[in-house]
Amino acid sequence: MRTTESVTDIDLLDLAAFAIHESAGLIMEVLEREDHPPAGKSRPDAVVRINERTFLTEVKSTVDRVDALRNAQLQLRRLAEARTPAIDDTLLVTSHLTPHLLNTCRELKLNAIDGSGNAHLAWDNTVVVVSGRPRQTRTEARLGWTANAVRLALVALAAPEALNSPQRSIATSAGISLGSVGSTLDWLESRRFLLRRENGFSVTRRNELLAEWSVAYPARLRPRLKPQHFAAPSGMRHWAKTEIAPGEWSGEVAAALRHGDLRPATAELYVNPAARRDVVRRVVRDFHLRPDPAGELTVLDRFWGFDNSQGSETVPWPVAYADLLHIGDPRTTEAAARIKEDAHVN
């Protein structure tokens, strides 16, 4: 259960998702999130997916003794027993786990990860153990890849000329508050991704920026875009016949529209939040879709505020690049490399 101190400056779920990707290469996606669980709750704090396995998740800001692990395990068992339909497994997320506590997780057969990238995960023939990574301070977390940093870095990659505008315009382009623009620009500058000029900023180290952004985006921001998953009985072969405005394709469909030689097996569709209900209704009707957590089509909220130079059919190229990498298939990884090449990033 979350406490008042657990999510003041940074969401532990987002921090843990980023950390586990950094330490073990695992992709964690938040499928459900309970930001304000009621007293005596009967629902988990979250449901997450790690490498196609779903986990009913309990979030605790601090776990510093074995009894706390046992209590978390009991709570997870109660929640799992009440869950219909059943979830694959359970998971504890916390700020930091010592090697001793991780060893106890192994003895208890308790899956757990922390905000530093330490982990004990075990299912079927898969075992992931990461131990000994130091505690990440709140300052390090706050100044890292926050959701605001991800949004603003997309502007730097896809519409760098917007960084020569007043901060109010930059806020609109990034989809963030005006008050957070200055500190986020300062952080990107401190990482040497931006170089301050007389009339704005120029972008430096684009290759390194893209590499970090493509990890941070699926961990820190994508789960917040209200992803909905749908299955298409006839697959995605009819995707080109659907009028989707105001929506934009990403992933395999974006790669196919850009290069024409990839037959999409999956699709991501980013939709203007204000028009989402109507667009989803039309796409569901035209594709004969049904809700399915493992479905081929994912619908998400559009989160950028600048005009896309690639046209209105597809998302800004870094989003398509990251979504293709997120699929984890050799053919989509190759397609992502072509999109990166088109953007002259090397």
C-alpha cells in the first residue's frame, strides 16, 4: 500500500521501470494504476507487464526489514486470490532492497524490484537477480528522466527549432507546465544534450540523447498515455483503409508508411485526447476490434504539441523509433535503424 511519502517527487513505479531496464534489460509496462487506494483496499496498487508476463503489484515506499517482506507477500496473496480473472504472478516494488532482503525474497519466492535496479524475479525457467546497486537518492531521481524530461527531449530531437522560442511556447510544444520548463532545460543542459545559445539552445550528442530517450520513454511516459489494447480478427492488413484523423500511426505501421516494405503485424495509434472516444469508436468499428491485453493494436494519448515535420499520418520519428525497439523483434529493430538513419543520427 502506498504511503504519503511514497510518491511525492517521483513515482516509484516509473522509477523502478526505468531502473530494471537499465540494470537487466527488462521492459516493464504499467497496465493499471491505482493512485489513491482507499483504506482497507481490495485492489492492487498496479498491474504491470514484464516481458509479456503480468504481475499484480504492491508498491511500498520503504522496506527495511524481513517482516515487511512477509507482510507484503501476505497482502499480495490476498489480492491475488480476489482477482478475477487471475494474473500470472505478483510483484513488490519499493525504493531500495539490500542484498540481505533480496536473498530473503529468494527464500520467500517473492518477486521484487526496486528503484535502483535491484531485483529478484523468477518464473518458469526464468530467473533474474540483480543485487548490490546503491540506493538512488531523491535528488538523483528528481533530476533524472522524469516524464517532463522525456516530453521536452522529444522536442529537442524532433523539433529542435522550437527551443529557440520563448519558454511559454516551449511548454506548449512539449506539453508540460511553464513552471517546469526552466529546470528541465537546465537538466538537459547539465547532461550536455543542450548547448545554450544567445537566442535559445542547440542540440548536441543526438545519438546519446536518442539512446537514453528510447529507454526512458517506454519506462517513464508511455504507461501514462492510457494504453488500450485491441485484437483485430483479420489482423492489421486493412490498416491503410481507415481514416484516423486526428490520430497518428507509430511502430510497424509508421515504418510501413515511411518505407513501404514492412508488412505490419502490430500497430500503435496515438490519438488527440480530446477526440479519443470518437476515434476509438470508429477504429473499433472499421477494424472489428475487441479489447484484448495482448491485441495487435494499441491506442495511446498523443502527448506532443508541435507540428510533425514528417506529416500528419505518422508520429514524430523518435516515437516511432522507440515503439519499434519496444516490440523487440529483429524485423522491427531493423526498421527502427532505418528511421534513425533517415533522421541523420549517428
